[in-house]
Amino acid sequence: TKGTELVLAPEASAKRENIFKSYIAMFKLKPVLPLMISVLLWSLVSSMQSGGLVYLMTNNLNYSAERQSGVMVFLSVMAMVWLPVIRKLAEKFDKKRVYVYSMAFSGLTLVVFGFIGFPVFALLLLEIALYCFGNSTYWTVYYSMMYDISELDEFINGERREGAISALMSFGQKLGAAIAMWLSGQLLALGGHGVAGMEESASAMILHMN
């Protein structure tokens, strides 16, 4: 195809919009702030769950490295298993509701299992399977909704700002993860992690964190 490429003339009237004006215009769109808050909160939850799971298996449950690897493989498999279910639910129902209810359900299961604990291995696998329902919904439906906002932005404001919207949501993700790491450290310190004679208290704290 060499020599047959389309040559596009530069648009003389094209202007680079101020990034802050772009964000202000986007925040005037009704769905932007709720979606960004949900992204931040779920990023916080999932980051704490991931870190807490490793600590839980190592310090609370005393699992071997082989069993821990098996749990991580199971987590990855469940994340894929839920995908066709989520797709069917999103097709049948409003995907906004699927997004909200699935993450609320999985978040609630984390709270419940935080109090129940994991006296048997099967309960840990059940908790992971239920958590993956909300987490897989987040990583699939969230991106679809983000680009729906881009279409809405074009319809209302006449602008296509996929990059700016993606950057805004990515900031929410990173902020949530950063808060999760800081909060995990604070809770571990509060529970006595690393302090001689307070190992049991720290272990109990991480169980409830997870």
C-alpha cells in the first residue's frame, strides 16, 4: 500500500483546549462524578483485598506457598468464569444497575466474611468467587460506561475527549489504590504489626481488613 496513503490536510481552525476547562465541562455531565467515585472506592476495596489476601493466607491461615499459588490461580479462573454471566446480565438489564448491584453485593460479602472468618478452606474459595463477581464487573462494565460518557460529551458539548475522560478515571483508580496502601499500613500499625508481643492483635486486624 506504499504510495496510496491518505494525506490529510491539517485543520487550520483546530485549537488545543485547556485541560482544566475540559475537566470542568466533563464534571457538568451528570454521570461523571458518580462513576469516578465508584472507581475510586472499588480501587480502594480491591487493593486492600489483594494485599489482605496474601497477609491472611501467610499469617492467619498459615498456608503453604503451593496452596497460596492455587488460591491465586482460582482467583484468576473465577475472574474469567464470571465474564459471560456479566455480559448476559448487562444485555438483559441496564448495565448501570448491574455495575452498582454486583459491586455492592461483592463488597457486602467481604464484610460478612470478615466477621465469619475462614475456619475451612472452602469458605475462602467461596469468598473469592463472590468477590470476583463484583471485581470482574468493575473491569468490564466500567470501561464501557466510561466510553458511553465520551459519547454523551460529544452529543452535549460537541467534543470528543476520550483521552481526558480516561485520564480522569485513571486518576481515580490510582488515588483509590494509594489510599488503600496508606490505610492498610495505618491499620496494621494500629493492630501492632511489627511490635513484639502484638502479633496476634495484628493478625486479627488484617482478618477484618480483608
